[in-house]
Amino acid sequence: MVNMRKVFIFALIWLVCISNLFAQPAVSLDRKAIANSTQLSEAQLISDFEVNGLKVIVKRRPSAATVAVGLFVKGGVSSLTKQDAGIENLSLSLAIEGGKNFPKEVLRKELSRTGSVLNVEAGEDYSVVSLLSTKKNFDKSWQFFTDVILNPAFDEKDLPIVKEKILTTLKNKNISPDDFLDVLQRQYVFINHPYSIDPLGTEENLNRFTLDDIKNYYRGILQTSRLLLVIVGNVEIEQIRKKVSDAFSSLPKGDYKKAALPQLEFKQPRIHISARPLQTNYVRGIFAAPSISDPDYYPMKVAISLLQSRLHQEIRLRRQLSYAPDASMEDNEANTASIYASTVDVEETVKIMLEEIKKMREQLPDEDSFVGLPGFFSTTYYLRLETNAAQVGELARYEIIGGGWRNSLLFLEKINQVKPEDIKRVAQKYMKNISFVLITNNDNIGKKVFLEQ
């Protein structure tokens, strides 16, 4: 499924580029006007307010059949130590098992009856308890959403079950080669940085945490200064304001202050090799990237898309060295980008990757490859934010680490302002001192190609 999605994206880039080659200059002006008009109309649908220190962002989508809600806990792994890694995800996961008014069995029946979904995700920069509901059943869904958050049952019988689910996820990371690259990246690239901590924790930690540990930690995060609530759907602002006030006005405000997060340092090329009995090699090269609060984020986003297209052309189509070579950029506060391939000839593949990066550092992108990208980003932007849940995540990400939710509305405008010289500049600034993690069964692979950048 992942590979087919990548094939679709590359096909989409090609189609957009071809269509733009034959476009008249007036089309660019129309696109800019449409982007500005869209930005204005989107802003008119979004409101924010505070209740007892809790920031609330609401976006109305009048035609939406569903409502998505996210209660975000700020801090992420920078608020954890290696000793308590995983406790936030565990406490939130246990909380949504049931509340005092909606015990586990009642809650399960209500979720099934109303077609609602409760979920927890823990990331590097924040965690979230999410709700997806139909508009028709939103009032009822809101009741059990707020119940599990404000009055979690924390039933001791549920604790080993929740722990086992998380432990299974952790064990699976060591089975899949692609997931194991993530493990290696945390251990060897993010070493001595908060991102070296897995938000899911460790097997040792999970087995050690008691119910009292979980309750004590949960009480500490349930303060409005540390929370953010985002709602997207066919809802009325004043009704939401009343619901939030009724539910959250009695929570303590607390005095949460976000800790400064150090940037990741890439001072020199590095390579870590992990031996595994596999038929192919899996390699990822990680390097620094600007966060979404940095003006360089937008030219870097374009640069990575160009690099992805070039790697696909050179490595898959021309050399048939890898089915799905990739270049991507994360959206974290301390951000990174990466190049990736699974291949039988890893040295030749990495050599080509580094050659393409060198070209981007030394040469301006040619007009043919650059002109179609605004259309591509416009298309993928709307596809990516098609669901209410995706829009909840986007608004929260910009609010927490991107300088405020209003900046999320500027994405297409900023992308359209990127010039060829911006691509060369960010390639020179960020695409260097790449740290590689490699999974291989070949003892004869040399490090030279990885380190001569």
C-alpha cells in the first residue's frame, strides 16, 4: 500500500509538471488569486477562544457529516526522561478504556452504537486523545469523550491488557526492517537529544509502571495551561463554547511552560551498520531540516519534493536499483529530512543519492522540473487535508510548534513564493553531514561511500 501510494504521487508530479509546461503565465496569477481567496474563506471559518486557560480552536465545515476532536497534551518527549518514557502514552491509553459515567463495557456499546472512535497517539512534540463522531451523534460522543478524560476509571484489570498492546507494538518495531530503521535512528542519530526517547517507552519501563504511577502522572498533565483543544466539523461556535465551559472550567490551570528544545546537530557524516539476515539492504540517510516555524521550511519542502522526483528517476527508472527510493521531511519541532532505499546494491544506490544532492547544492533546478511544483503542492495539500481529523492535526501542529494556527493558512502562499535560488540555498544549508543507518547482511560493505560527502 505504501509503495502504491508513492507510485501515485510520482505519477501526479509528472502529470502536473506536463500540464504546467503548456500553461500560460496568466494561470500562475489565477492560482495565486485562488490561494488568497481560499486563505480568506478558510480563516472566516475558524475561531479560537479560551476557557479557564484552555485554548480552543474550532473550524466549521458546514457540509461535513462528521466531527473530529483532538485534546492535545503539549511537551512530548522533552517533558520525559528515559526513566518515565512511555508513561504519558500509557496513562492516556488506559484513560480511554472507560470513565466513571461510561465504564468500559458501556463505553464500547456506545462507541459501536454511535459509530464513534476514540484513539490515543503519542509523538515527539505532543500527545493527543482524539474523537471521531458523526454529526448526528456528536452530543452523545462528547459526553463519553469528556468522561474518559476528566473521570477515567483507571481500572487495574485493564492495565495489563493496555500494556500488552503497547509492548506488541514495540516488539513489532524490531521485526519490520523499515520500522527498525526508526529504532536505529533514535539510538544513533538522535543520541543525547530528547528525540532519542521513544514516546511509547521501553519494555522495562512499561513493566515497571504501577497504577499509582499512572494516576499521579495523569493528574500532573491534566491542567489547562498544558492542553489544547481543536474541533473541526459541522458545529456551532457558541454551542462548542458552552460544552467546553461546562466540561473543563473546573480543571486547574497550572503553570506549564514549554521547555526549550535543542536543535539536532549534524556536524559530520556518520554511518551505523546493523547486521541482519535479509535478502536486501535497507538504508536511510538523515540530515537537518527547518521546522514549520522557520521561513526555510517552505523552500525545503519544495527541495525535498524535487529530490524525491530525481531519486525516483535515477534509481528506479534508469538503474532499477530500488522499487521505491524516497526523500521526505518530517514536521517536528527539531526537524529532519531523509533519503531512503531498499536495494541489493546499497553502495551504488547511496552514491547516486549523494550525487543528486550534490547537483542540488551546486546547480539551480531547471525550469521544466520547477514549474509544475506549485500545482502539485496545491493538489496534494487538499488531498492531505481532506478529512476533519487531518485538519485537526494540522491546526494543532501549527498552534503548538508552528507559531500559531493562522500560519497553517499560509502554506500554499509560501510555497508559491519559492524561487529556484531558494532551492539551491536550502540544499547548501541543510543537505550535508548526513547520518546513515543501514541494515544489511553483507559484511563487505565499505563505509567510504557514506562518509565522503
